[in-house]
Amino acid sequence: MSTQKINPRFATLAIIMIVVAALRIPNAAQLGPLSNFTPIGAMGLFGAAYFSKNWKAFGFPILTLLVSDLIINIFVYDGQYGIMYGSWYWVYGGFVLIVLLGRLFLKKISVPSVLLTGAGSTLVYWLIVDFGVFLFGCTDITTGQTMDHSFTSLLKCYAQGAPYMKNFLLGTLVYSGIMFGLFEWMKKLNPSLETAAHV
């Protein structure tokens, strides 16, 4: 009885993403200088850049995000927000756009392309996710009251989210440097990881 050999490239990509996704958990409830310093932007770009098939490029990063979200919501927050937080679909929509931008702009891996795509995808993610927060009911941190749905309130909601998106950008760039750098280094050590066939 024969067994199908595991593709070493796929296995390596999957392990890197799973390990990085697990690093979200210790910082999940952090309300301080590192709030929103998260690897999820880097996970989306990494999957987009290295998985050749679209269903894997989108599916595997989304799956790792979903599993880590479920663990965080159930075990870190003890289910106080239910299985998923209220505006999760805006976060996942923004995440899908990160992957899409990665597919479009990371066809050739280089430091400038990763930096520029990381910065651009963070901006898009911020605009999408904070718009969802605004629609869902953005709280004015100075008054504790829910904002109305005026244009001024929308701008204030974006302004309140800017420090968190700064951390999101830093997390995206730092984790991208680690993930992309590690895999490129591993490819030099093991040329079999270079091929994208069947991955």
C-alpha cells in the first residue's frame, strides 16, 4: 500500500503559518502599547505570495485566521463575545483584500515589494475594518457614547483607530520580514522548496 508523499514546500509553508498564527494568542488580550501588533497581515501576504493555487492562497490563510480566532474567542476571552466577535465579517473581508493585493503585487519577492504591499494592504484593511466598526457602532473614547452615523463621526472613528492600525502596520512589516526572510533562507538551504508545483 503506497502513501502519497507530502510536498515539502506545502508542509514548510503550512508550518510557518500555523506557528505564526499561534503567536497571536499571547497578545490577543493585550491592551497597551502592543495592542493590534498582529501577524495576520503578514499571514495573508505570505500565503498570497507562495501558494500557487488560488484556493490555497486564500483558503489556508483564512483557515489559520479562523482557527486562531476561535481559540482566542473561546479560551482567551472565555466566550464573552460568543464564538465570533460582532464585526468579524469586516475583518475577514479586509483580510481577503490583503490576500488579493498580495496576489497582485507579490508575483516577484523583493524587500521593496513586500514593504510597499504591506503598507498598502494595511491602509486598505484599516479603511474596511474601521468602516465596519463605524457601521456596527463606534464608541467615542472621550465620552463613552456610541457615535451617530455622520461623516464627522466616521472621520473620528478612523482617527481613533489610527494608533491600532499603526501597530497593525508594524506587525505586518515585522512578521513579513520574519516569514518571508525565513522561507527565502530555507529555499537557499533546500532547493526542493523552490518549486511551486502542486502547491
